Amino acid sequence: DTTFARLIYALGIRNVGEHLATVLERAFNGNVERFLNATREELEVIHEVGPIVADGIVRFIQDESNVAVIRTLLKARVQVLPPESAEEAPDLFTGQTFVFTGTLERFTRQEAEALVERLGGRAALSVSKKTSYVVAGPGAGSKLEKAKELGVKVLSEEEFLEMVE
């Protein structure tokens, strides 16, 4: 058994990493057939999928040998598990990028990043002008300074939790 996102990522489609595979899973609701029949136009309207990524995906799914591999996996009873339901994972953070710094008390950093991604956002490792929020715990250092320098909104872990609830 695997998830749609893991399957898509494992296929090695150009420019489709783990995060984008999760975005595609949400967009296609975990439906492999819908994904295999997607058009460039359908792909480009998905948040975070631009023309270059859409072209790579379309080229991949137009290659019959690639589609044959996927169909063989599905026939061999590789079961694609359904994604979390939309009710459980609303798109609260769509289009937003979070960076975590310092020590978090309620989560590990990996748990916090996974939560952001489950809610439609993106977790990044470094602060840039594209960062929406920096969540800073005790011991925050250079990432906090860079956020202040760039005018990025800084949240405490409590403020982050309030956004989630």
C-alpha cells in the first residue's frame, strides 16, 4: 500500500518533488486515473503548478511506457490509499510558506512542517522574501533576524496554534 503522493514522487517525473506530489494528490483527490488523463490546462490551474511543471507531467503521461508501468503496479495490487479527507485537512494555508526556527514545545519541527503541508501550505528551511510566516521558539537565531530584516511576519508557537485551531 502507498499514497498517491508517494507513487507520483517515486515515478521520478521531472520537477515533481515530494511537496508537489502532495499538492497533486490533493488536486486529484488521490485519483490516479484522473491524474493520468489530466491536460496541461487542468494542471496549470493547480496552485504551485506552472507551465514548466505542467509540461513535464504531460510529457510523462503521454509516454505510453510510463502509463504502462503505473497500470502494471495497480494491477499487481499496489493499492493507492485515499488522501485525508478535505474536512480533516482544509486548505487553510494554501499559498503560504512557513519557516520554523528555535525550539518548539508542542511539536517536533517535522510534525509542525507536516501540519502546514496537510493544511495546504509549504514548509521551507530558509527565510526569503517569499516566506509568509516565521514561527519562532526559544533559541531562534539567524532565521529570526532575516525575517525581521525582510519584514516577514513572526509568530510565536502559540500564535501558530491559534491559526491552526
